[in-house]
Amino acid sequence: MSFPKDFMLGASTAAHQVEGNNKNSDFWALENLPNTMFKEPSLDAVDHYNRYEEDITLLKNAGLNTYRFSIEWARIEPTQGVFDANEIEHYRKKIAYCRKNNIEPIITMHHFTNPKWIVQKGGWNNPEVVDSFVAYCEKVTQELGAELEYVCTINEANIGLQIQKMAKDMMGQTGDVQVGIDAGTRRETMMAYGKEAMAQHGINPQNIFLSMGNNWVVSNAIIVQAHVKARDAMKAICPHLKIGISLSLHDFQAQPGGETLAEIEWIEEFTQYLPYIFNDDFIGVQNYSRKLVGPNGRVKPSADIPVTQMGYENYPAAISNVTRKVAELFKGDIVITENGIATDDDNLRVDFICKAVEGIKKCIADGIPIKGYTYWSLLDNFEWMLGYDRTFGLIAVDRKTQTRYPKESLKFLGSLNT
């Protein structure tokens, strides 16, 4: 079975992870503290800010037709209320280059990073962030909205919940959350780091990643309010836009006696958001693996189960399982905005993509309205606290020369579009 004619097939990136020199952001400040908890700073990243034409051309030449990327709030509004016309123009040119090459741009307005001034004011634990986020979204839509169709407000709006669970469990494994957090950090190290961040930058590290450590009930209410208000504000400016949100979702698989806990996990991770996304045009589904749930909580995979560089089980069937479960309750369109594998063996990546896409095609054949699939990630990039040695990309990069080396997996993914 081939994809529908208008299916969006491509890859994703996030600004901070690929652009480089995002100097007005909260993450830049934290990465460059003298005793940083980050393995290494992002620095020039993979210089996508200056080399996006080359990267988009590689994506196009492979046969792909879609590129999901984020606009960096810290570039657009480095100081509250002051918008940088040059940075807006940068993203205008990037979107235009996509259009010139028949690449559909899917834009994410917020992909984890914030302007430093947002976090200095309490970040996503301060209700004032809602109006600030809406104002930023309105400005971008006024300037760029006419050239867009798909817009995601907030990437993985539920990631704070997952990070809080990981911190509470203190299991010391990166596989408990679908993002590059060093879960083995001790509490006393985190406390010392927080004091240093506050002293030098006025930043509480608990306010990054959409409220990493504060009261999730409070911050979650702020996040969903920001999404709804930003969605409606952007729609008022450009009614043609298709707007949604993305969620980090696990394929929870109940083991004997774990059925109730598995259902509770799904309610917390997905179902609770339904009232706030009911009027969205689409949902961005993001998944990397499964979680086994027993009567006492998470069940670790047996030692002989293959895992990725991130520590999660290599389980490509998870994406179709999650998508089917989402479709039971969410009746709008679905775009798979992230799915991928961190591995230095590109043969494993090709196999992962093949199996994941096979499951997606079966979902489509069963009538599930999946409109697109963007693999994570187009480029090997900066995996947050874990640095540069986790390789998700379809394209390798020599960071000394910034030379691009397309992998066989890029060619393979593109071949699926024929």
C-alpha cells in the first residue's frame, strides 16, 4: 500500500537543537554555567541557522515533501515586547525556501526553549506567560501566517508531567522520559546547580521544559490555557491555518495486574487534554517506545531486549499502537510529528522506519485520518542535557567542519513517498 497522494512525509528538527548560538534563551544560559549539568553546550550546534538551504535541499532530493521545524521565541522576542525584524525575516526566507522546493513547512511555535526573560519571571509557572506567549504567536502569525498551513502551538505540552514522574521515581534511567534529560542527577547536585543559575541569570532550572519540577497541576493549567488562547488568536488573524498541539505519548502495555495503572497513565498523559484540544484541527502524536505496566508500576524490559542509545526499548510498533488509541477519542486529523530511533547503526534505523511506517499504513487503511509522518530527526543534533552523542538523524554532521553526510535511512524514507 502506498501513502495517499497528499500525504506529508518528511522529518523534524527543533531550533535550539540544530541552529546554534541561541544566546538569548534559557537553555543557553544553563548550558554555559561554570558547573553545568549539561554534558556539553550547544554552541554552533549543526549550524542549521546558516545552512538550512543545504539541509532542505537534501530533504527534497531524497524525495520527501515535508519539514517540521520550530521558530525560536528567544530570537523573535529577545526582550519583552521588542520583536527582532531581522529574525522574523530569517524565518520568512526559510519558509519561502521550503515553498520554492515544494516542501510543506509544519511550524512549531514553542519547542522547549524560552527567552531568558520569560524564565526569569517564573516561566510556565507564572500565569503572565499566557499573554506573553499569545502576543508572540500573534506577531509571528501577522508576519508569516499567510505562507503557512500547519502550525503546532506547543511541543510535547505534557512533557513536564513525564519529567516530574521521572524525578519522583529517581530510577536513574534516561528511558523514563522521551527527551534528553540526565535522570541520574542527584538531588544535591540539582540544588547546587539551581543556586548557581539563580545567582548568575535569575533562572530557576525548575522552570525549563514547561515546568520541570514545580507544581504540575498549576503549570499544566497554564500550558493548556496558553494553547487555547494562542490557537484562537492565530485563527482570528489567519482563519485558514490548521492549528494543533503535540503530545509525548507512550504505548502503555498492561502486564497481568497492571490494567488499572496503565489506564491511569494514559489518562494523565493523553485523555486529560481532550477538553482543550477538542477544537484543534489536528493533534501531533510523538512516540518513541512502549512502557510495560505491572501492578506496582513500570516493569523494566528484560536484559536481553534491545534498547536504543536513549535507553528505551527498540519497539517500532509503538507508534501505530499509540495512534490507534488516540484515534479512539480524538476525531480530528492526526500528524505524527515525531517518531524515531537513536542509534549509531543506520541499518537499525532503516529497519525501525520500515516497521513503523508499515504500521502507519495499516492505520490509514483502517480509516484513521493520519495526514503526515515526520521522522525525528532530520539531522544528528543536540540532545539537550545529553549532548551530541545520541544520533537520531537521517543526516550525520561532522561538527568540526559542519559537513553533511546523508545516511541510507534518508534515502530509504524518501523512497516510501513514491
